[in-house]
Amino acid sequence: MIRASYNPFADPTLLYFAIGVPFIAIPFSIVLSYLSNAVGLWKVTGDDRITVDIGTINRLDSANNMKRLLKNITTNPFRNKFILVNREWLVNNLAGILGGRSFG
């Protein structure tokens, strides 16, 4: 626009846009607002209380608990405590754990 030395205020369509758009848009928005109220587009239906699906919450909570458990199992403090508590069993069953049933 600068290179072509274009002056947007000298454009003959500026008057149509500056006057025409508000004169069309404002009544159009009023008509659409009236129609949406008449149809009940934004009307709140039912009672205003929030309903909670306990089954969904329990499923989400159990999934979250499982994720938390898996995250805790993969941490080093858990591994160290598991090895300390179960050392004797691990030593006795190490061949079966590493090699499968053929070494047992």
C-alpha cells in the first residue's frame, strides 16, 4: 500500500463499508437474538443442580490409582524395599524368574 501510495480513505467503497456494515449487522444481530430466544436455543433445561455419575468417577479414580501404583512401582525406593523384604524368596527363585520354567 505504501509503495503504490494507496490511500484507503480515497477508496469509493469505504463509504459503503463504513455505513453499510453497521446498518446491516446491528439489525441482523437483533433479529438473530430474537429468533434464538424464541426457539429457546440458550434456554437451560432441567433442574439447575449438577448431577454426578458416581460410576464414571469410580472408573476414573480406579484408573488414576492404577497409574499411580505403576508409577510408584517403577521408582528406585520401591525396588530397593522390595528387594530387601523379598531377598530370600528372590534368591531361591532367581533361576525360575530369569530362565522360565525350564530352569526350575
